[in-house]
Amino acid sequence: MGHSRGGKAALWAGAQDTRLPVVISNNSGSTGAKLARRDDSGESISAITEQFPHWFPDTYRRYAGNVESLPVDQNQLLALVAPGRVVVGSATDDGNADPQGEFLAYLGAAPVYELYGLGDTGLPSESWPPTENEAFRGPGMSYHLRSGSHGLEETDWDMYLGGRSLRKVALPARAISVDEIRHRYRRLTR
């Protein structure tokens, strides 16, 4: 579980270590859950690498003002957590984190969760914005949009620890082979 910079680190840890059954990213924004290609919304690559150069390798700075040349985007980072549960928490007035960009990355990770049979996002629609202060929980993904600004608030903790976002991590009833994942991917990309 991490907030802001800690949310970025939580996503990276979850992508790297499959022993983590749940990854919670709260208001992680740029280089966290926010789509990098939305560089004109929220904190840009240029701004974050100038303000916090020690957080990133020098190579990342090359994409400042050149986001279209990025080979990946943050929805792929969220997808790397699969089949573990990814939980994204956003805040309505967190302009730096770009809650809509976090929401879009969350939706963008769903096709990979679908490969595991966990693609339902729990959201009633893909329209922005979702209902505020309500937890949406699918079998492998959870999202909420809290009213307010950048912070880790009591409402967030209620969503996370109260079980509305977490509950038991749902995994497929059987192990899925690499061939089965490839087959499902091909079906999704037709």
C-alpha cells in the first residue's frame, strides 16, 4: 500500500514481485497510475523529473516533452500486477495526480486481467467520472474516486481496510496455461 510516491513504489513492487496478492496505489499520479501520455493533464514527465530527478533513471527524462515515443504506458504497469488484485484510489481535486488519467489507466489494464478471467473492473460504466466516495470492486481490480484533494484520508482507509475494495483476492479456479493466455489474448485483440 502506498500513497503518492509510495503509490508509485507499490505499483512497481507489485509488478516485480508476484508474492504480493494485493497492490494499493492511492493518488500515485504521474509515473504511478496516471497515463503518461496524458502529459498535458496533471503532473508531466518534465515536471516530475525536474522536481524529483533522484526518483528516476536519466533515461526517463528523455521522454519529457516527447511522451508519444514512450514504448509503454502506466496501464501496462497496472496490468503487470495481474493476477494479483490492483486497487487504485483517486481524489476529485487532485490536479497533479490527474484522477481521470488514473481512471483511464485502470480501464486500460482490464484486458490483461481478462486473460486471467478477472477482467470485470467492477465499474457500472466506463464513463468519467464514476460515482464519488463509492468503492467499485471486480474479481481482480478495485477503484474508488474520493471527493477532496491529494491525501490519504480516513475515507480511503475505510475503502481499503473496511473490505469494500479488498476482500479475498479472486484467482481463477484452475491454473491457466501460457497457451490459454495466448488464446484469450488473440481473442481479445481480434
